Amino acid sequence: MFDTENIYTMVGSELMRRRGGEFTDDLKDELMGLRPQTTFETMIRRYDLDERWEDLARESNAIFLGLLDEHLKPMPGLFELLDALEAAGIPKAIATGSSRGMAEEVLARFDLSHRFAFILDSEDVRQGKPHPEIYLAAAKRLGLSPDQTIVLEDSQNGCRSASAAGAFAVAVPGAHSETQDFSSASLVVENLADHRLYEVLGLRE
């Protein structure tokens, strides 16, 4: 829904700058969509850091919050899509690899929390993306089988998670992820206003 990965790129770059390292594109692609613990443990191994993942997470969150107001932007077509889904009575929920606190901070900037049935975050599952657990859990909570759900994802790890769960995975690459491997997706669209997305959802534009 938001180009948070652009902000996370700035966060990762700042974290590594403080430690004399570089937040490379290949590392960014590897980490995108993963839960916080996996993300920071990977960074610790990659740069041989003598730090706890929890400490890196706290530092990362502080940097992230400091950037939100200036840099957070909704993806093109987001609000129109939400309106169309609500007009059609289609339930929607959020399944994110981020922490609940960070997800709520992002949603609060645009007063969106009340427009979703629930949020599942990294603490609600034992296995993070690309494991399918979070999307299996989301479908169950919605009272649907996974193949009755459509998942919108902007990362290769997220698409692999949704596809493995049996959902119809729609990739919506941003500038930060357009070079990633979306071969697991059922459909790749340009943005949230793409007419093909509306067709799949059975919505009127």
C-alpha cells in the first residue's frame, strides 16, 4: 500500500553507514518482505556484527519513525482501490512481515486501520515469508480457503509466500523491487490502478 521499502532502504543504509558498511542492492532484495528477526540476523551474519538483533531492530525503528512524515507516500491507486473493494463488500486484511507497531504507525498517517478486518504481523506466526504460514492464517481468520483469497505483494518473498499458501498472488512491483523475481505470481500489474487487477477482483473502475 505504501512505498515503505524506499524508507527501509534509507534505514538500512544509515544502519550500515554507522558501522562502516554498505547496504547493497542484493542484500536489500534478500531481506525484502522478511520478518524483523530474520532481517537483522541476516545483516549480523553478512557483516559479522557483534550485536543482538533486538538492538538493531530498536535502532532501525527509531530511524524509520524519524523518516515517516517526510517520506511515506501511498502507492498510486490505493484509495480508489479501497473504495471499490468496500463498495463491493469484499473483506480485506493486512498480513505483514513487519512488526505490529511499525504497521500501525504507517496506517495511522492516513487513518486506515479501521478499513481492514485485522492485521497479522511477524509476531502472529512462527515462520516468516516466504513461508506460507501468514497467508494461511489470514485466510483462516477470514473464514475462507486460501484459493478464495487474492494477495497483493510488492516483493518476491511475499509473492512466494502467497503462492505457496494457494492464494492468487498479484505482484505490484515498486521502483525498489521491479528487478526481483516474480515468477511465482499469478499476475503482475503496473500499479494498484491497473485495470487487470480490477478485472481479477470483479470490480468496476
